[in-house]
Amino acid sequence: MSKQIIRCLDCEFCEEYRKLGNTRYEFFCKHSDQEYIHDYFEEHRMSSMAGFLGFGKMEVPLKTSPAWCPRKKVRGEAIG
């Protein structure tokens, strides 16, 4: 049995934003469990905005989901 890979590109909670006049997109995780994401960032002393995935041009810059992904919270079981 192979391990299922969770990818932000395929996730329904991945949202993109682009400011008017800007050519790059900002990608964020908009999962309903934002409290878990915020707590993870605080606990690991991460200074970037909670839920921020990165900048890119029309595509999520990550190949797989980050360590703080709420869907990884319970091993082997997708949440959301």
C-alpha cells in the first residue's frame, strides 16, 4: 500500500490572490481549521503569515503540502 501524497495544487482549500497591476500570485491555505494553522506557526516560531504557501505565477510553488497542513494532522485520514 502506497502513502497518499497531499498536494496543495489539488487541494480545494488552496486559494490565490493577485493584487491589481502585479504579475505574481500569493497562495494561502484557507482550510476551516485556521486555529490549528495559527497554533502551529506560533509553536514553531514561524514568522511568515499563518497559512501562507508562497508566491508564484499561476501555480502553487509547492510540490507537496507543508508540514503544518491540517489534512496531515491525523495520519492517514484527510480532514476537511
